[in-house]
Amino acid sequence: MEQLIGGWGEAAPKTVPELQGNDCRSLKKDQAREMLELVTRNLDTSLPKKKSARIAPGNGKSPALGLDSAHSSGDLQLGSAILQMIRELRARVTRAWGCAQRGLTEKDIDELVRFNEAIDGLIANLVPGFSAHSEQDTRLIETMLKTSIDPAAISDANGEPRFIEMGIADLVNAPIRNVFGETPLELVMDLARELLDAITTTVATGEAQHREFHHGVPFNFDCQFVPVFNHCNEVEAVIKTSRKITERKQTDFQAWQNASFDTLTGLPNRRLFRDRLEQTFLEAQRESSSFALLLIDFDRFKQAKNQLGQEASARLLEQVAERIKTKVRAIDTFARLEGEEFMLILKKTGSDGARKVAEGLLISFEHAFEIDSQQIQLSANMGLTLFPDDGENIDEMIHNAHRAKDATKRLEGQQFQFYESWMA
């Protein structure tokens, strides 16, 4: 036995290149020993020659060779490797027999025939078992993936598809036969780089990855990337399952929309306004820059509401909001706090810039609003406060903007007023 499998660890990688690594060399040596022991037991039965070819060593079951689920798992590649190992063993035994006998007698020839018949029986039962097991596993996995409500795919370590569920092919708008052998980049997918990054990270770390992707309109997917290890504990493939979460995303967005925006005007509400004000405050502190708060309230709005009624006064508020929007930059925040009270965050703005905005708004409010053929004239009162001059925190600045706005009510007509220390 030792003579026959001596040097097997060095010869095996050349004989069976499909399996690599130190663990695999040990595996192949152990399997070679078990194969020879199986053949030996078969020969020791001393059955007639005609029956020996029909013997099924190990009953054709791979566990008889120590091929447990960790190594067999229906792998066609392993089955092919086992076949090559058996062929190498046949050659080694034949060479060793010839060298030992130095000339074969009729009995030796009969024994060699029986040996080869036993080897043939081993091949006939073992290798097809691998193939059948592999084909069955493939059918089961494909059926499972095809019946799943979640699109799935299996890629090799380079990102090329090896199995694709029909839903995935539909997403890339290509016949399924055209998808194989193409990486996401070659398929010109809008999320190709993110997919490849997830696959590459899974292969490099050997750990499952969780990512969310947005694909086209309006598809959102929650994806899991799970590594598949070969017999040498190397990642040979990545299974990706995708759960469609479009409806959940839409629900989450709607909930955020309802919590953050005024339902009448579509403007940020008090909650979102405060959040953006905090961000602006921190940014101004970090960059040593300035910003202004502009509070807008309207006199005579209650009279207009009584005159117009609930529905028409709501349309009046919408027109007011639209008119203010025309004076607001994209970087600024314009919010409706409550009733007819609005507030603006004017980013990176000093007193001169804030004054220009206030003056422009006063001019725009000189023109009446038309609601149901009625001309409605509103009078705006505006209070301005500046950072860092007028407050050390956002609550103080909001309070000072109200003080400045209240000071304008002592004056006639539309006015704006900057906060001054005496207003405290």
C-alpha cells in the first residue's frame, strides 16, 4: 500500500489538477488508500472471474470512500477528479505488479484481469453516482430558485452569471441566453459597479454582504450576497438573492413626507425646518460663516379668511407660498410654520443680502392676490435675525426673529425689521 501511494501528495496536483491546496492533497491520498482497500476486499472474495466484473465495490455509494457531504455534495468536478485518481491507481498497480513478478504467469494475468474488472466496477458505480447526484442537486436548486418570489442569480468569482432566475433577466431587459458570460458592466446595468463591488467584497472577505440597490423606475431591492466555498475553502461563486422593497420604500417615503412637509403648500413644516436650521447652525459654526432667519407674518389675513371662506383661503395661502418661492434660492429653506406664518433660512447671508431679500418680498406683496375674481391685499410684517450676531443657539435666534417681527407692527404698512438688542 505505502509503495503504491508513496509520493501521491506531490503527484496528485499534476494527476488531478481540478483539486488544489494542502487539504485537497491529504484528501486525495486518503481516498486513494480507501479505493485500493475497496478493490482489495473485492479481490479477496475469490468469486468466479465471470461474476467479478459485476461486483459493485462499496455498493456504488460515495460515503464508502470517505466522501462525506463536505466534499461530495454532487460536485461534477470532484467526480471527474475521482475518475482520474482511479486511472492513476490502475496504472500504478499494473506497473508495480509487473516489476514485482518479473514475468507474468497465467495466474498473474488472471489476477490482473480480476483487478481491472474490480477497478471498472468501482468506476461504473462511483462516478455515475457523482454525476447523478450533481444533476439532481442542480435540478432541485434551479427549481427552488425559479419558484422563489425573490429574483436570484449565481455568479462566479469574477461576476459572470452561472445561474439566472428569469426575473433577473427581465430586469436587465435581455434574453436569458444573452446574459450568461457577461459581467454587469458588459450588460450596461445602471447599478453594475455597485453589484461588482458587492461580489468582489464577498469573494475577498468570504463574508456575506447586505446591500440596497435602486434600479430604474421604480425598483428598489434589498440584496444578500452569500459566498460559496469549494473543497479548498476558497470562494468559487456568489449567490445573490434580491427582495423587492419598492412598496416598502414608497410607504416609508410617504410616511416621511407626511411627517416633514405641510400638506397644503408642500413646504417643509416646523419639524423639518428645525432639522435644517440645526444643520445650518452647525455648518456656520464650523465654517465661521453667517446666515439669516427671515420670519414672515401677514396682517389682514384673518379678515381675508372670513371674507373668502375655508376653501378659498387655503388657495390664497398656496398663492402666497408660490410668490415667496420666487425670491428664494435653491440653497435656502422656505417653510410654513403654522397658519399664515412662514420662515426662511438664508444660508451664507449677511445683513446686506438679507435686506435685499426682504425688500424684494415687500415689493412682490404690493400686488394683490386674485381669488375667485376677488382682489385680496395682504400686508406683510417681517422680522430678521443674523448669526452669529443675534443668538448663540437656534431657539434664541427664532425667538429674536419673532421679537423683530412684532416690532414692525408698531409701524404703518408693510415693513421689515432687523433684531436689535433693545427688543429684548
